[in-house]
Amino acid sequence: MDPGGSGPGGGGAPVLELRDIGKEYEGVRVVKGVSLAIPAGEIHALLGENGAGKSTLMNILFGMPVIQETGGYTGEILLDGRPVRFRSPGEAIAAGIGMVHQEFMLLPGFRIAENIKLNREPSRRNLLSRVLGSGLERLDVRRMREDARRALDRVGLGIDEWLPVAGLPVGHMQFVEIAREVDKEQLRALIFDEPTAVLTETEAERLLETMRAFARSGVAVLFITHRLEEVRAIADRATVLRDGEVVGVVDPKTTSVVRIAEMMVGRPAGPTAGRRQLPAGGEAAMTIEHLRVDMPGEPVLDVSLVVRRGEILGIGGLAGQGKIGIANGVMGLYPASGRVALDGREFPLNRPREALERGLAFVSEDRRGVGLLGEESVELNIALSALEAQGRFLRPFPVPALRPLDPRALRAHADAMIRDLDIRTTGPAQQVRRLSGGNQQKVCLARAMTLRPKLLFVSEPTRGIDVGAKARVLEILTRLNREEGVTLVLTSSELAELRALCDRVAIIYRGRVETILPPDAPDAAFGLAMAGEEQAA
Amino acid sequence: MTIRLPAAVREFGLPRILIAAFLVALFAVAIATHMSFAILLTDCIARVARNGILVLALLPAIQGGLGLNFGLPIGIICGLIGCVISLNFGVHGVAGVALAMGVGVALAVPVGAAYGWLLNRTRGQEMMVGTYLGFALVSGMSIFWLLAPFRNPTLVWAIGGKGLRTTLALTGIYDRVLDRWLQFDVAGVTIPTGALLAFLGLCFLVWLFFRTRMGITIAAARSNPRFALAAGISDERTRIQASVLTTVLGAVGIVVYSQSFGFVQLYTAPLLMAFPAIACILIGGATVTRATIAHVIIGTLLFQSILTTALPVTSQVIEGDISETARLIIQNGMILYALTRFGK
């Protein structure tokens, strides 16, 4: 048996213990030496921004096939003191680990009871099954309904267990998912992966109550979230992850929300250099009024902002609060509504082409998905938006659509950009997917710069790239703003980066602008704003 | 377990190497049995020139993200209507071919756009939809050929005087008119210059097209639709453009094919015409999502040469004919192979 937990307050032998877990995806270390221990009856929160390694850790713990397919993991998992190594979720479930997923894993066409008992149906033997195996045993519907009823009652969901899942409100689906875990006998540890993301406030409260009941019955509960107030309300201890590493283990009851938020996003790198005084109340380059964007996972509910000409406006906030949605909405990549004016003139939403033609450009947070044509060459990637939206890099021909490419202009421009931005490549003809993350990001920047935008949206410019490239990318952005006079809207999860670069930082909370802070505002002010406690302060 | 092949082999593609080796073996047997090599080569080149444009027609569909165009008969039917109209008016020579192509292309543009519209509504199942739309249209057109108001006695059945014949001979009208243009002989091998130039010329034009703004846009939208959206490109539009192009080339292709073959084949003849063309481009090295002009040319050369050589060579060596069997195994095996590679 393992002697006690490793963190503060770890009373009793841990039910679930992770020791020095590490994981690499294609050479990138996404989880680095994570250890944590949860004793029976404890609710342990796992906190971290998107990309901090939470999901990977859970995939490892639950034996998801994706982990095996990408080369397995290092370190050790102990359940009740015995080392375990799950090769499939089935093995994890059999060993007594339950998981409530972020996205529902329910069969919509099946009834609630059928979902709860799926693959664990009570059944009776019959003549056929004696000959052809247990797969042909008859379902014991009465016992299925009884078991399902008991599980639903335990989570406080008073609806008929024989209803189909399709058409249920999302909150109810979440509870069905939990009831399925409840129904499993010999449950030792229960993992909740951002379970309250889709719930209303009363539903969320009921869920927290259910979690407490689980803990009281001696189950170890691991609760993944980025809602800090819930962590304070319910968790006994919290482990904070950043960039795949444990930043600290805290007692959320005694640690301030501000401190936890700081741990999640990282402290500023020091005093910011090169600050300048913008003319007070400068001219508006873009005004955004009541912007609403339906971007899954990053919904914007009601954002009003003024972007001043020549400034760098930062947009920050914790993951899922909607900061990412703003740029995507203005650029027309996700359905948006509201009023936006550019240079005092009405600007149409949901028209990506128009956005480019009016002098906007966007470097997406989703580099591989939206930002690049992986199979194509560096030079084509750099030129494509300008070629498409502005008809550049083409030779004359009477029919505009059939104007042929001008390879010499293309090459010359690519060469200049590669030199300017220090893109490490074997040449302009190299396939973009063969570049490193940092150099791919520089290609994205080069494409946006090629458009010669008046206003540039840049989202998560340094996510997933190495330190050297990070500094270079930030330097390019600064130069673009100072020397070329491009107005920048910089969206980032890294507070340090925002504070180093921006003239003002807007903090987004629950789809709205919580507050706008100067970059040299005290840490506490940022922490409070990110936790949505600006008004209370 | 995967077997690691040498880099050079993987680069060229194992299937291509096997098929090229098979072809070399056929040629070797031909020489060993003292067959006329010149005649074999003449046939090979003639068939490449005849079929090339139909293979080329598949390229815009692949580049536009529509996959292998199993709906090629749709374009072919447009071309056939063009042929029948030009024959009905009795236009001879190059003018007749030009009229057939003109009518075919004029029909193929709206038909291709409608086909593209349908494919946009059945996203992800383009190849399945194309196959069945092709089958349905060929069958529907069989009724049209019977009822169409063509009165030229050389075209309609002699008895009854109604309904087009299944095969219309082009002898004396525009039989091999392109093939014979600037035709010359080298060491006993006949080169059908006109048809070959038409094929290579169109290859060049298509290559050029994919270096224009529209062509680059089509390829970019195929490569990453979300990137395209961010660049202000509607991939619904580029897919329709690709569909129009593949249908138009199909129409032109069948006119060139018919004049070289010497007959216009109606009714169920276009039913399976997509399959050998698809086998060609795949043998050339194309995949369901990526194809180049080199794939078109190499594939047509390899596959058509095998078809031409297999029949005489095998009948020399063994009793009976296995060339048709070999064709079906290679053709459908190649398509099957490409589909198993889909999405990898």
C-alpha cells in the first residue's frame, strides 16, 4: 500500500494516484511529470487553461485508444495501491473508474434506461443463448428499469426512465450520463470532465450536490473545470496545470481566486518595456456594439468594444469565456449578429470576403485547421489570401478569373517575407506542413501581412510554439504596429504576453467584456476580472 | 505489420511498378514470339490519343474535391448529343467534329453546373451519387435516343424509320479526321498527330488553368475548406466550377474518342466508360484527393498499352482470350486499391 498522498491535506491512503505521468505527441511533450493522489472521499479539482494537458491526462487515465496509437505514456497509475495500465476504456470501467464526459456519450435513439445499462444489461438465459452464447440472452427489462430508476433517483432526476434520450434538455442528458456512472457497482473513482459547461445554474448546483454525495460514499472524485467559483464551493484540494506541468496544489477554501487564476495563466514576465502614451481617446478604427457570436465552446453573448486607430488592443480571459469568438465573429467565420462599424462606416457581418476587402486580416488560433494549406508550398500559403481577395501575384489576362499566376512575383515576395520574418525553411517551395509550429505561425503572419491590412486580428499567436519563435513572433507584431501603423487586436490566453504588448487589455467573462485594464494594472485586478469578480471588488 | 519499402519504390508507387513490369513482360513475350512490334506500338499510341481526354476529364473533379468522377457518363452523353446533331445536319470533316464539340460543350456547362449543385447537396458521397446518377442518366437517355426527333435516314433504324441506331458509323463523315491530321509514319509506327496534339494541348490548357486564379482557388478549397472560408472563398462555388469543367472535358473527350474509333455508340455504351478512365488515372499515381497532369499521361500510357498488347500476345501464347479478364482485374482492382487508400 502506498503511504499517504503526496500533496498537502492528503489524508488516508489514496484511492487513485498518478506518479510522474508524461506523454508526447509527435515530439511535443504535452504532459510533463504530473503526479497527484486522491484519497477516498475527496473531491479533487484539476484546473488549467485549454492546452494545459487536462484532457490528455484524462485520456491516459481512462485508457483511451488515442494514447496507445500515439506511443503510450510514461509513469505509473495506482488504483487502491495497485499499479494499473488500461489499454481500453472497458478495462478502466471494469477496474472501477467512471467518467462523465464533456461531450455526451449517449445514444440518442435509445431510452434512458437502455443508455444507463448499455453493455451491462441484466439478462436471462434461454435456449438459443445456451447454444449460441450469452450474446443472445433475453434482456431483463424489469430489472433494467429498476436499476435505472435507482440511479436516476440518486442523482435527483425525477423523469421517466423509459423516455428516449433524443429530445431531452441538455441538462437532463448530463444527469443521465452521471446516472450511468452511478449505476456501476464497485465504483472507486469518478472523473467529471467539465460537467457544468452546459448546465443552467440550478442544474449546476444540483450536480455539485450529487458530487458531494459521491464523495461521502467513499468514492474519489476528480473534477476538471475552469470555473473557479465551483472549485471554491466544492473541492477539497485543487491541482493547477499549465503547459503540461503541475504549477501547484492548493486548498481552494483558503487560496484566493485571484491567486488561482494567476497560477493558471502565468505571472507577467516582469515590467513591460517600450510603453508609450497613445493620444487620449484616440480616433476609433472599429466600433463593435452588442456583438453576439455562435462559436461552439467560445460563445460571445454581448460584447461592445472600441478599437482605437494605431493601438494594440488585448483580449484576454479564461478559456470558454468567449474571447476567441470575437475575432472569429467579426471576420465572418462563425455566425454573428450585432453592429460593427469600420472607419465610421457600417461593416457587414458574416461576409468573410467583404472583411478582407475592407482591409481586415486575421491570424487564426486554429493554425492547422484554418490557417494553412498543409500540402501546399510556403510561397503559395503566403500569397493565397492576397491573390484571392485582391487579385495580386497574377499576370494580365482579359478574363479576371483566368489570370495566370505570376511565379516570379510570387517567389520574390515569398523570399522577402522569409528573410523579413526569419522563417526557417529549405526554400519557398517547401510544403508548409513540414515546418515547425513556430515557422508555420510566421507563414500565417506573412499571409496576413501580405494583405496589407489596416486592422489585424491575431489570435493565440504563440500557442504551441517554442520559446525562441515566441519572442520573434511578438517582435514581428510590435514592429507591424509601430512601424507600419497597423492597428492590432491581440487575443491570447497568456496574460504575460498581453501585458507585455498591449496598450489596453479587455478581459472577457461569460461572453461579455468584464473590464478594460491598462497593462500595468496590478495582478490582483487581472485575477479578479478573469474570475468574473470585478463588480464585487 | 507494414513492410518498409525503399524510398524510391514508395515514391513511384508499388502498383505502378507492378503494372509497368507486367507491360514490359508483355512486350518481351511479343518480341519473343516474333510479333510485329510496329503494329503493337501503332495501336498503343492510337488508343492513348483516343482515350486520353476522357482520363484528363477526371482531373478537375479530383482537384476540386469531388473525388473520382464516376459520373463521367454525364459529360459523355452531352458529347454524344453533339455528335448526333452534327451527323443529323450532315456536317463533314473537321467542321463536323467542331460542331459536335461546340454543341457538347454548350450542353455540358449547364448540365455540369446542375451536377455540381447536386453534389453540394450530397456532400461526402460524391462518388456514390456520381455512379448512380450516371447509370440513371444513361438509362433515361436510352429512351431519348429512341424517341428523339432525328429524321436523317442514315441515323435511324432502316425498318420503321424511327429511333436512332445503336452504333452510327462515321465512315466518310469524320472518321479519324483528327487522327489523320499531319499523320506520319516512323519505322512503321503510325503517329496520329492531330488526336495526340488535341490530347496534349488540352493537358497543357488544364495545367495552365490550375495556375490561374480560379484554378488555384478550386484546389485551395479542396485542400482545406475552412482555410478557403477564411480567405473569402465559397467552396460550394469552386465545387460547381470543378464539376462543370469535368463534364465539359467529358463531352470533348467522347467526340475525340468517337472520331478516332470511327463509330458513335449510343444507348448503354457510355454506362461503364468511367471505369477504365478512372483506372488509368489511378495507375498513373493519382489518389482520390490529388492528381496531376503527369498522372493522367503516365496512367493512360500504361493502362491502354496493356489493353492493346494483352490480347494479341496472350492469343499467341495460350488458346483463348484472357485479355478481357486481365483488363477487368487490373481496372477494378486499381479502383478498389485507391478506395482503400482514401482518407489516409
